[in-house]
Amino acid sequence: MKDVYVDKFSALINETSERTGLRFDPMIQTYVSVLLADHVERTDFFSQPFGLRYMDLQTSTNAKELGDNCLVLVGVFPGYRGMSSDYYVQIGSGSYGMAASATGSMVFETLARDFDSLRELLNQLSPPTFL
């Protein structure tokens, strides 16, 4: 992951948060900035249907990764493959909830609780000028 991506996404999320009034804890905004930066050059997160992955979750790491992938997909690519955003919101929120239960992480608990609002924030991002 390139630090420049994290910096750019962080600035973009801050700008969008100010513009839309959708505000989150700075730790969550940083998490989402790093998440987006990590996915810039990835192509493997659409490899298996999300519903199947959800039913087969075995570890908190798998749950976190599925939550991350759902947030990127529904936030950055709304309407992907014609599935409703509710489908990805439910799977993503549930995945983060499983990760929170297994680890006691407040970050995952917040991601689970605020998943739909985070999706809305990502849907409002303006195209970055660095791409």
C-alpha cells in the first residue's frame, strides 16, 4: 500500500465528511482511508460470492476481511452486479459484528453499527484528482 493513497483518501474523506455532515470518529476515518488505499491495486476481493463467504466465516480475520470487502464494494461500486446495497450492508455489518464479538474491538463494533452511514459517506466521495 502506498502512503500517498492513504493521505489522499484521508483528505477526501475529511472533505466529504465536512460537505455532507456525515461525521465519524477519527479512528474510523483513518481505518476507512487505509482500507481504501489497500484496495486501490487489489482485484481479488470479488473472487467468491459474499453470501457464501458469510455463511462460511470461521475466524475474526475472515469476518474483518469480508466486512472490508463489502464496505469497499457497496461504498465505491454501488449497484455492482445488480445486487441491492442492503444485501452488502447486511453482510458487511454482520461480518464486522462477528469480528467485534470475537475480538472485543470497538473499531469493529463501530464499523458494524455505522456501516450504512459509512456506505453513504463513500457514495458521496468526489472522484480524486490523483487517479
